[in-house]
Amino acid sequence: MKLNRTFKACAAGCAAVMMAAGLAACNSAPKEDAEYFDTISSYTFWENEGSEAIPQPNIGQMVWDFLRTPTDDGRAKKVAFIGYDGCRSDVLIHSLVSGAQGGVTEKNPNSALNKLLDEGGHIYHAYAGGIKGTATEQHTSTAPGWSALTTRVWGQLNGITDNGMPKNINYKTFMLQAAEELGMRATFGASWQPHFTENYVDEIQYVKDHPEIQMTYHLVKDDAELRDYLIDCVTAGSENEKDIIFGTFEATDHAGHNTGFANDNPDYIEGFLSEEQMALDILNAIESRPTYNQENWLIVIVTDHGGIGTSHGGQTLEERNTWVACNREIGREYMSAGGYNGYAIEATTETAQ
Ligand SMILES: [Zn+2]
């Protein structure tokens, strides 16, 4: 379902270089990367520059810093962390006004992203795949993406550099850590089975061994069931009520693998728009909580990787470039340092914590 094709992805842009120089690896940014970078950088909705793309681990670190910092106004802290799996930056132009040709000229009203931006939030360039050309480089795949986002370190440390690998229990997700250390109620919901059978098996066992920790791992059958479950989790008085919800929608990834990760593919666009509606349903459910005004919600919508052709896993910018939207400003301390734009081969400062 999610294939890893480092070689094929690299080969498209670097075949000529490799043949000429006899190189064993992809050592220059392909022309396609620069073109894609120019395209996505031209959109008007970004809050940061491409050269300030946020590394995946720093997004999770931002969430954990929010959770662990004592509240100063008495409001209870809550987190909604919602994923659109395999959602390229360029497909965003079908919801967000971007100034780009082929994009919408009026904002999509059925959009969680527009709701966040309308209410003071921002959207940022981010990246998957580790620092290219260094020891942190990892596959731009689902398991490495979500685990970097939730554990706040790349797979070099958390153990997941590719799909099919178990996470090191010493690097806990922010959901489990908040449940264990802060006494919060948290959930990890998804329809992608390997999360539960391969990647997070040690966390799941750890929670079984510590029944006092209020953390649940919840497998659903599809996006609609995930939406309904997460709405239940944010509904006051529900037996499933949580303080932290994490869930990943799969419509973009499924459409990408079936018919192509491309912003001119109607199936891919439709998948993205369905995720926008489902995430909006969750945000509306959060706002309808009777205690909403006494709560301090951090809302993050994010993707785990891009895609090229009908796959991902490699190191092209179309696979590495990602985005993150948040209902508040993400500080510069979380952004890439040293001008690293997430894809150039010149490795600079490791900014992940
Ligand atoms: Zn994915």
C-alpha cells in the first residue's frame, strides 16, 4: 500500500549525474526540485519562507512545549492533532486562496485549514525525510513521518526510518507522555493498521502494563469512522472524552497511490477536500463544547510526506516538502536554522531536538 522507492525517486532527477560521475548516491538537487520549490514558494498563504521549513520533530516539540508549560490563566489545555496523510503542498491551492493558476479564487468554506487561518492561525512550510545527506535522512513514508512528528526526534533515534519498523519505547509520543506525566486523557486514532501492528506495539504494550495511564490506541475502518470517533472524543460527557486527540485521515494518500499524487488529479483533489470537510466537522465539534471558553486548545493540522507519481518514500522535494497549519503562531525557534530549505543537499545545522 505504501511503497518505498528511494532509488526510483532519486533516479528520475539524478540518472544523468550518476551515469556521468559514477556516483552511488543522489548528490545534487534535481532540476525538478528547484521548479517545485519555486511553484510552492509562490503561493501567498505561507507564513514562513521555504528556507525556514519546519522539521517534523520540531512540530511535535512545539506541541509538547505547549502541553508541559503550566497554564497562566486557569484554562485547561487541550490538543487536536489532525493529519492529512500524503497531502502535497500544491493541492492546498484547491482550498486556500494562493494566487496560483488553477487554484481557487474564493476560499473553500468547507475547509478546516481556512477556518484556522480565518481565526488567527497560520500555515507553514515544513519537511519530512530528515536532513538529506546526513545520518538523519529517512524515508518519506507514513511510519517515519508520524513517528518523527509525535516523538520529536528523527528515526535515527526513535527507531523508525522506514515503514515496518517498531518505535523505540524510550522515545514516547507526546500523547503517551502527556497521559503519563501530566495525567491527561489521550488517544491515537487511525485506519492505517501498521501503526497498531508494527510501529507502536511497544507503546501499546506499555499502556497495557500501566493501566493507570489514560491513553488509548484506536483502530478505525476508514476516514468517516475516524471523524465520528474523534468527534465523540471531543464531546463533553462522552465516555470516550479526551484532552488530546491524534488522528490521520487517509483519503489523499489512498488517492495518490491509486491514481497519482498530483494537484491536477481530480481523485487526489477530492480526497483532500473530503479531509478538509471531516477535519472541519471536528473543529466545529470542539467549538460547541459548553466549556470551550474555559479551555485553551492547540489545534494542528499537518501532513506526513508528499508524493510523486503514485508513490513516495524517496528524497525528491515533491516527497520531502510538507506543511503544517496551527491555530496560533509557531515561533521561529522551531523553524529550520542555517537556511536549510528541507531539500538542498548541503546539510547545515541539525535543528531537531
Ligand atoms: Zn503517509
